[in-house]
Amino acid sequence: LYTMDAAAAAESLERIQSWDFERIVLSHGALIESGGHAVMEAVGRQLLDRVRSRSKAAKRLLAALARLQ
């Protein structure tokens, strides 16, 4: 959600989707024993939708915060 580059985020998510996996093990949260690929696809789609729909003001704010780091 904090990326300024939706294209790069999409590329990363596509790369992850190309991996052969079934399980997702999180450091915090539920273990996904099966169907992990479908879960990752749905989550990735939601994340990209959010990144792409952010307002210009939000993008400017994130850019300003990034410059402070």
C-alpha cells in the first residue's frame, strides 16, 4: 500500500504468482495450508486496486514522507 510505483508492485506480484506454492506461512496471522496461490492472487488484486485508486493528494503526501527518510 505504500508503493508509489504501481507498475513495479504489479511486476513483483506477478513474479510471486509464477512461483509454485500451495501454503502461505505468515509471521502474524493464520497459516494457509492449501489454496495459497488463489489467496495470494486475490490479495494481490486488492492491493493493486488500492494502489491504483489512491488520490493524487495521497501520492504527494507519500512522496513528501519518502523524501524525509
